[in-house]
Amino acid sequence: MRSPRPVEGGRAGFLTAAFLACSASSAIAQSDSIDLRVGKPAGDQIEITSMTYLLVRYEVTLDDGTIIPNQQVDAPNVRGITLGHRNNRPFELSNGDTRMNQRDYSAAVQQFEKVVKGERFSRVAKEYAQRQIIECHLRLNKPDDVLKSIQALRDSFPESFYLVETYDIQYDVARLKGDEPAMAAAVEALSREAQRLNRPEMQVSAGMKKAELSEFRKQYAEALAIYEKHQSDALGGEEAQLGRMRCLSELGRDRDLFPVAEGFIREEKKTSPRLLMGAYNARGDVSFRNGRTKEALLDYLRVALHWGPRTGGTPEYEAGIGKAAIASAKFSGEQEEPALKETYLGRAAELIRELRLRFGADSRWHVEAENFLQEARGGKR
């Protein structure tokens, strides 16, 4: 089993910006930092004193040494945090992150467990360390340990800053195991928490997970309705817009899909890389279904060769590689010259190898692309 990253129909990278930012922070930094979606926190030298799904609290130290306590920001407005203050980033925590960067995840877990179990570490450091342990088990492909670590974090920090994310991870683990009942249970658990706590951001996340589950069940019309409801939300908007394009494509609603995709592509400078990749994939789907294989291939290759490598392991990148391989195999059959036919068959094979390398042989696109290639070579699908 691979780490639960989203596939087509899933959330992109359930890793929060908070995790990514913390991993990159320097061991010698003297201040925590909080990256807000809107605005900026007061002060440059800060120490985070507590963080929950509701609030991130901190204190500011001025240049003359004066401490201003009891500052706070709403957690849903936090895009990411960086732990750098000496009280929140002890050696063991920095060493754990270093081990993770070296892909020595078992050693990283040992370092983070020292923080979790030690008495001299701040609660902020402990909470972050527990989140990192979850990530290490994901990278080690240990789904049972992932779930145990999630429960440990919830037990230790019932109001954790990472609470919503733990339900996302729980869902992704179940999805990659192909355990539909467990997927549904994760969605239901998040929905109950959202209602109990009356948190709008959790309600949006629960709605998006319901849409993903509907996609998994191939109930595209139901998923589309949810995505269209959330496409203008500040929290779920991009995921909803991507989901909307996927569902319109699966439903074959090209007249609705094409202008949406074209709109994002025309506004390339204002469009995020993920949305742009989703739009190129969607426009490629329209061309592919309507017999314009070359146009489809060019759009898919824009994702597979240009945008995807810049963005990492997103589901749009995965789909772009797989679809480019399929289109290349199909386009080979439209060639009259043997040399051109072999060129496109070779390109399809190269793309399939790239797909396996980056996303594993269990990618949902791998078997389909292989089948198209075999058929193009004269075999049967």
C-alpha cells in the first residue's frame, strides 16, 4: 500500500501547509511563524503557546524584550505554521524532521516519540510530533499504525489543530485499502464532529468527503451536486472546482465542461497550477471523446511534462500522465507511416513507466493505459 495521497476523485495531498512549513523550518530559527490566508499576525518574533482547531494562540516579543501575551488568530484562517522558537523546536524535533527529509522514517518516529513521551517539551511540540508520527507511518505504508497514531493524537489533543486533517487521512487510508465501509465510516465520523462542534470549516470538509465517496461509487451526478454547492467556498472552492470538472467529464457533459476548462486556461496567470492541470485534463477529455486525439494528447502532455513536475504528486499530475499514455497509444493507431506509429507507441510506453515510477503500479490509470498500449500493438483489451 502506498501513502494515502489523493487519486482522481480525491483531495490533493492531505498534507497541510502547516506540516510542509514545519518540515522546512530551520533548527536555529528563533521564532515561530503563522501564515494566514487573510491578513498577518501581529509581531515578527512570536511563540505559539497553544493551537486547536478553533484558535492558534501566541505571544509576541518586541525588540526591547517586552512580551505581549494572549494574541490569537482563528485556526481556519491559518494556512501554515512554522515551529522555530526554542521552546517549541527542541533538538529531538529538528532531528526527527531531518530524518524524515533523509527518508529514514523509522528513525524519525523514534525521535518524535521522545518528544511525545518527554516531560520537558511544550504541548505545541508534542502535538506537532504526534502529527509527524502519523506522516512517518504513511510513508512506511503501515495503515494500521497510521490509524493507531491518529487515535493517539485525538486522545492526547481532543481539540487538535490537526483534527479535521486526521479524518481526511483516515478516509484516505480506507480508500487506498479499497475499504468502502471504512471510507463511509470516516465521512460519517467527520460529519458528526462537524455537527457537534458547529464548525463551518468542518462541515465543508465533510461535504467534500461525501462528494469524494460518491465519486468512488461512480455516483457522479450526486457528487457533482455537492461540488457545485461548494465551488465558491473559501475553504473548499478549489477542490470543488476540480471535482466539478471531473464529474462533468465522467458524465460526458462536454457542452458544460468545455467552457469551464477554457475559462481557467484563458486566465492562466490567475489560475492555480492544480486548477490549470485539471482544466487541461478536462479539455483533453472533450477532445478525446470527440475524435480529436492529437489535441487531447497535447493538452495531457502539458500536464504530464510541464505543469505536473513542478507541483509534485497531485492527482491531476497522475491523471495527466495516464491520459497522455492512453492518447499516445490511440494516436499511434491513427498513423499511416510505421515510423510514426512506433514513435507514439514508444511515447506511450515511456509515459507508463513514468506513471509507475511516480505513482506506483497500483495507480488507477496504470492498467487502463497498459490495456490501450497492448491494443495499439495488436493485442486485445
